[in-house]
Amino acid sequence: MFRLKAILSVFILLATFRVGAQTHNFGNADSLRALIKTLPDDSNKVTCYLRLGKIANVESKYDSALYYGTKAKELSEIISYQTGIATANQDMAVTYWYIGNYTEALNLSYEALDVFTKLNHRKGMGQVYNNMGIVYASQKNYQKALECYLITLGIKKEAGDQKAMSSTLINIGAAYDYLKEYDKAFNYYRQALELKREMKDRKGEATCLMNIGLVHQNTGNIDSAEFYFQQSLKLRREVQDKRGVASSLSTLGTMYLMNKQYAKAERYLLEADTLSEALGTLDLSASIWGQLSDLYEATKRPADALNAFRKYTRLKDSVNIEEANSNAEKLELKYEFENEKLALQKEQEKRDALAEESNKRQTLWIILISTVLLLVAAFSVFLFSRFRIIRRQKSIIEQQKVLVEEKSREVFDSIRYAKRIQYTLLAHDDFLRSHLRNYFALYQPKDIVSGDFYWATEMQGRFYLAVCDSTGHGVPGAFMSLLNISFLNEAITEKNISEPDAILNYVREKLIAHISQDGAQDGMDGTLICIDKTSGELSYAAANATPILVSQGKIVDGETDKMPVGKGEKREPFRKFKFSVEKGDMLYLYTDGFADQFGGEKGKKFKHSRLRELFGQLAEKPAEIQRNELENVFNAWKGELEQIDDVCIVGIRI
């Protein structure tokens, strides 16, 4: 049903093939062609041919790349320049891989490897083995690709080349991933991740995290997959890797779809499509709309499903047309190469003949000296110009830095002031002590301000306590918490509504009337308890929250209504529930931040079941000790990972 497409390190596999094609500073092609006319038939002339071939490869002029590679090889054979022969074969293998002729790419790679091996040229051998691995991977022969990558890794370790080692480790992990040997894939991805972090290569780190997440997904470990996908997405946003962000969003959307978390899946897939459309990545957009079509079908939205499928089909057709055009261009290159080669040979022979007429030693020295002087003069002008620009830019940056620091201080001062306001609205210790026998409150916001809150009031002999999780965290969550506290206070102290279920019904209507007119579903989850000071009765209402009572060693889960206080799929009246309590029992009210925290050795969620057991273990201890132990357990579980949500737990001794 789902069109799941594994997103591995294919783009890194392909990028590493450019060992002979990446252009650093080869010089201008015209100046190299002019220089060739003046050079004798030696290794310097071979180097010029090779550089012209590399430039042609980068510019996708594959016929020219093959021509210059052939010239370099022929001259190297004439002057017995073995390194030139091997390098020319290697560069032409790259060109044949680009145009899809894998057989010729492998033949030339083996020829290059044979020469490099005889010369004991370890760097060249490593490059050829890596290239051969990529060709085999392109043919889906992952076992042969793996053999080549492992040899490459050994050579790169000898040289201490961390950058090449990290890319090769990813390639090995990808090969094991395709072979479904997931433990080995995970091991190599982890090694690559450590190297990327050591080199501070954040973009490469994000790729490793994504691949590790895919291994967890392939093995059914969805919680861990989600953790690594989210970490990769966060890094890609930080380094502004737009293509990577689109890929991460699509992968998360697909994962949520497979696990029937349709609301999350739709949100992530639509965000991925917005970015993919801006980038013009038709194949990714097509995949996304295929997923959305399945999602709408699964959620009984036939009209949306049909529209999504039509868009998927239209995009898929565009991708197929592009691939067809690309294949046609490759075939055309293949048939036109010999004619182009002959034309270039004739042109080069004509240039050589003209060069021979004026090839005198004195003229050569004049040309070389003049060229050097001109380059020195041009470079000096360039350096002076760059110096002035850099000095001006540095001044601007310093001014901007000061402005940014001032604005940052203003923003943080405002947020800290908002924190003071928010804390004044929380339930005060003096007030809680006057109404409760014994209690504790663990309150640990993710950011400076929080969407979680605990609030209390007293009205006509009844004590009310709410522990709630507002939509969002940070500043948006804090605003929602202030609004929710305001409506709770209004319901009890102004409208004289006494029953907890009726109070939540009132707050829900106020939220829908004030903030849900544009379709927003902001509100809160949580529990509101009411203790009748006269009868001792404890009643409560709960929205997507399960209070827990520990009585005489037994753990009792309270009832709840599975709907939020706010706009949601259900809008039935909240129900009033009761706990039958005895003196010494322990009641726990909490939000989901503790249970949802990722951590431990495998980066998994703590989970509600484990938190429930922890309450049972702590219930007999004094309240303050319970609070401290809960805080210690949370921080130890979280470790070095980021806190993902606000945490709020209130425990009450009856």
C-alpha cells in the first residue's frame, strides 16, 4: 500500500566517485590549451591533458573528457609515464560511469588498478577501489561493492585520511543496509557518525543520523528511528541544508504514515512538499504525493486521495520524461563521440602545426616569463582588492554583532520577565501547604518559560488543583498556559461552576470561541481534581491524562476522557470521576514530558508504563524524597540528549 523508498547514502556514494572529477584550481581551459602548444612531450603536457579532462567532466562535456583522457594516455605510453597511464584510465572510467557505461568503467578501473598496484601507489589504489565499489553499487551488486569499500577503508586508515574514511564507512553501511545485514550497517554508520562529529562535519553528521534511523526503521524499532530522524532534521535545519531538510521531512512523514499516525504524517509530508517544490526536486515531490494519496485513502478522504494521486501521476510523468531525455542524451553522446573525437584531433593537429612553426627556445622563455609576470601582477591586484573588501566586511560584521547581542539581551530579558509572571500564576507552596497534608511538585520546563503548569484555588469549601499541558512549549506554550489558567479561574471564581467536568466543559468552549475560529486546535491536556473539605470526597475530570493512585502497594489507573480541552475530533461532555481514597494513599498528576523523553543507552522513550512503575516504587517515601528521586531518574535517563518537552509532576499524600 505504501510507496516507501529507502533514503540511504546514495548521494554520498556518487559524490565520492568524483575523485578524478572534482575541480579545485585546474586553471582556465583556454589557458591550458594554449600552454599545451608550448610544452614538449613530457609529463607536464600529460598533466595539462588530464586537467582539461577533469574540467570537461565537471562541465558535463563527456565527449571532450574522453578525448583529453585518450590524449593523456597515448602520450603517457609514448614517454613510459606509468602514473599518467593509470590516472588517465581512472579519469575516463569516471566519465563512462557518468554516461552509464558501467562495463567500460570497470574495464578501465581494472587497468588503472593494475598499474597503481605495480607502482605500489596506495592513494591511487584506494581511489580506484572506491570508484569500482560505486560502479558495482550502481549495478546493484552490493556484495562486490562491499569488497571494494573494505579494501578502500584499509588504505584510507593507513593514510590517516579521516574525511575519506568517514565517506567510505557510510558506503559500507549502505551496502550492508541493502544486503539487509542491519547490525553491521548500524555499526559502520555509528563509526562514520563519530568521525563526522570529530571533524565537526554537521552536514555529514545529519546524513549518518538519518541512515541510523533507517536501520532502526527497517528492524521495527520505530521509537529509535523517530529519535534519529528528528535529530537529523534538526541538524539539517541548523546548517540550512534545504534538500536534506526536505528528505528528512519526507522520511518522517512516511514513517508516521506506516504507523498510522496520520495527523503527523500529513503535517510532515505537506511541509516536505512545500520545500521540495521550491527546490524543483520532481522525484521527491512525486514520492510525497504518492504517500499523501495513500494517507487520504486510509483516512477516508476520497476526494483528497484522488487529487493527490493525480498530482503524483503528473509529477511521475515529468520525472519519466526527464529520465528519458537524459537517456537519449547519453545515447547521442555515445554515437557522436567518435565524430567529435576526430574533429577535435584535427583541430589539435592544426594547432600543433602552427605551434611548431614558432616553437623556438627564446620565444618560449618570453612567453613563460610574461605569463608569470602577468599572473603575479593580477594576483597582487586581486589580493589588494580582497584585503580592502575583507576589512570593510569585518567592520560591518562587528557592527552587526553588537546589534545582534543587544537584541538578544532584550529578547532574553523579556522572556525572563515573562517567566517571573508565569511563576506568580502557578500554585504557591504556602497555599498548597494550607490545603494538602503533604505533597511535592517537580516542575522542569524545556525552555525558560513553559506550556505545562500546575494551578490551584479554593472556593466555598472546595479545593481545586489542575496539572495541565498546554499546546506547545517555550514562549507559545507559556501564552497558552496563561490563557488556560485565566479561563479556569474565571469558571470557578467568577461563574461559580463547582464540578470539575463542568469546569473543563466551560474552558473548552471559551478556547474554541477565542482561538479556534481559524481552524487552530490549541488548548490543553490535563487533570483537574476537586477535594470537598467537608466530606473528604475526591472527584476529578481528565482530558487525555491518566491520574494514578497508589493505595496499600497497589497501583490504580484513573479513568480519563480521550479528548483535549479545546477543539478536537471529539466534542462530547467531559465526565466526572471519583477516587475511593484512604489516608496515606499517594495520588500522582502529571503531563507527558517525563514519559516521552528520549534517553538511556539506546535513545528510546522512557514511556508511561515505566513511569507508572516508578510511582509505585516511590509511593511510600516522603514527598520531598520522591521529588528528588524523580528528578535524578529523569536527568540520568536524558543524559547528554536535549530535553524534548516540559515536565510537570505533582504528588499528593491523602
